[in-house]
Amino acid sequence: MIATIARKELLTSLRTVRFVVVVLVCCLLTPLSAWVLSSDYLKEVEDYQGREDLEERRESSKEFVLNVNKPVPQLSALFRGVNPESINSITLKVFVGWNLPIAAATQSITHGLFPTVDLTFIVGVLLSALALMLSFDALSGEKADATLKLMMANSVSRSGIVLGKWLGLAATLFIPFLLGMVISLLVFFFTTGVRLTADNWVATAVAVLASLAYLALFVLIGVVISTFTSRRSISIFACLAVWGLLVIVVPQAANAVSEMIDPVPTSQEVEKNIRLFYNDFAEGLRRRNMDLYEQAKREGWDDRRATLGQYNNALEMAIQNREDVNNYEREFWAQVVGQERIGRTVSIVSPFSDLSQSLIALADTGPEVQREFMRQAYRYGERFFREIHTQRFANLAGPGYPELIAQQPKFSFEGLSLTRRLENSVWPLAALVIMNILLAIVGVIAFNRYDVR
């Protein structure tokens, strides 16, 4: 019986204007978004390759400054995440100072004026609203048209009606969405020439399942709201209010709450602390050089030995202070992670927040991969500078800096494994599934008390 009602609901919906709108959004807007973002993807890949080539050509000047670059995630053309503002290059320095993270240089100047219309935005904002437009009058509309009593007269269980309408309306949305996803992937492949790795294929499949769970939830929200109302006008206003609360208000409130509970130092405070590190470095170096001067005067050192001693002092203290600054940066980012964790916990009641977190985690375009890049870059820089300077001063007659630099392994960023990406997305996905189950139970209970007259 549930299958019969679902089939009837699907066939009825296919003849409505609402379904035509859903098809236009899924089969026109979604591929168009993929085409535009694929162009940005190609620019970012070109930028990455250019930075890599430039770094290769300046081998001999790396003893004090080193640039490391992050490759472009394959799925960033579909799920942008934090990619438009993410750090894709870091200038590491052996001397004291803030490591210079560089954000994407290929984004449009007008990027900040408009939201990024990627699949996360289309599914999370546009299709969720259309899901409610499909289902807001699933039961209240039947009552207004006096067809609900006829349906009940056929000995159909009330739970069967609720679940059948939910499944039928969800299928109405799933069909164009899946078609749009196939077209978008084809556009992405033909535009960029990318061939997804096995991990990214799995991540894409899970992302599609997460999107389906999200859309099914909003269809169910519309069905459940219609069990509490008797008129279409009330249903649609209630659906719009719930949509605004879950998609806009709760995620923004979660950000504000996390900032209040666990504030993070501002950029001005960070810069101030970095300057204090530099002052400590300069003062310590001044004292050590004064002691060195007194020792050189007592022992009659020549100018070359005194100069080399000063240089050794500067390098030794610089490397130590560089590690101190890196540790400070790690503490700062640990605070950022703590604030982010609070925000995610608070916003878990928002399906849109859960969808966004799961999609960017699966696409490897979230804040986790950005921090992993910084962690690997800092660790590589510390090892790189220590190795070449230690070897150089251990044997001044040995290989020079160009030879020592050439002997060091190249920086190669290892993105998050598929296992870690799935782990980062499991709780948001579980929240979406649990919401569907609980809301279906609420819908069945509410409709059992619904006055069909």
C-alpha cells in the first residue's frame, strides 16, 4: 500500500509546475555551476603549477626562505568548501617572523560580492526550499480538496499515507537531482579533463547519498507540517519559517555562540605576540654578540672567525625562535579548532550545517585539510632549514647551499585519506539520518491525530 501511494504521488507530481521548476534547477543551474567552477579549477591548477615552476627555478636562494604549495583538490569544482579563501601557499622563513600563508590568488576580484553557487549551495539552499514547495500541502491540500476522506475510506493506514507521500515526493525530487548530478559530472570531466581517483569516486558517491538524505528530510518536514495544519496558506508560511530557521538562523547563531564561549585571539593580537617574539630574539642576539665580542677580544680572534661566530649565533637563535613561533602558531590554530568544534556541536540541529560539513569533508575542501597542509608545511620547513644549515656549518669546505638544497626531498602534500574524510563526515551524516527517522515517527503520530473532515 505504501508503494501504491508513493507511485500515485510521484505520477501526480510529475505533471505539476513545481516539478518543472525542480528539473530546471537541477538540469540547468547545477551543470552551469559545475562549468563555471570547472573554469576556476583550471585557473587554480595553472596557478599551482606556475608557483611550483617558480620555486624550482630559485633553488639557490632557499637557505633562508622557502615556499611550499598545496595542490588543488579534485572535487573543489563541485564542492568549494573553504577553498576560495583557503591557504594554498606558505612562505616559510628561517628567521623569526610570522610564516606567511597566501590565499588563492586566482579568485575573482568580485568574489566577495556574491555567494559561491556550488553543489553545496544548490542542494542546501535552493533544492531544500523546492523540497518544501513540493510537500507543504501534501496532506493539508488533500484535505482542502476533499480527497483525504476518500483516501481514508479505502482502508489505507494513516502511517502508510504519511510514508507513501513522503517517498513519492522524495522520488519526485531525487530523479531530477540525480540526473543533474550526472550531467554536472560529465561537464566537469569534459571541461577539466580530470579523472577522479578511486577515493574521490567513493567520496562523491557518499556525498550524493548525504544530499539525498538532506533532501528527503526537507520533503518530510513539509509533509509533517501539513499534518499540523488544515490550510495551504498556513502550511507554506510555516514551511518558510522552518526553512529560514534551519538554513539561516541556526548556523549563524552557532558561529556567534562559539565565539562567545571560546574566543580566539584577533589578528592584531597575534601580530603583537609575534613582534614580542622578534624583540626577544633581537635582545638575546645582542647579548650573545656582546659576550662573543668580549671573548674575541680576549683571545685575539681574526675578523673571519669573529664574523663566523656572529653568524652562527644568529642562525642558532633564529632556528630556535622559529620553532617557538611555530609552536605559538600551533597553539593559535588549536584554539581555532576548539571554537570550530563548539560551533559544529551547536549547529548539529541544523540540517544545512550537517550537509555542509559532510560535503566539504568528503571533498577534502574543509578547514581540516587546510590545517593539515599548514602542519605538514611547518614540519617540512623546520626539517629543511635545520638539515641544510647543520650540514653546511659542520663542513664549510663541503657542498654549498645549492648542492645541499638539491639533496633535500621535495615537499609533497599528502591530503587527508579517504578514511579520515569519512570519519570527519560520519557525525553530520548520522545526524541527517537520525533526523529523518525521528521526524517520520513524529509525522505518523501527528497524522494519527489529524482531523480528516
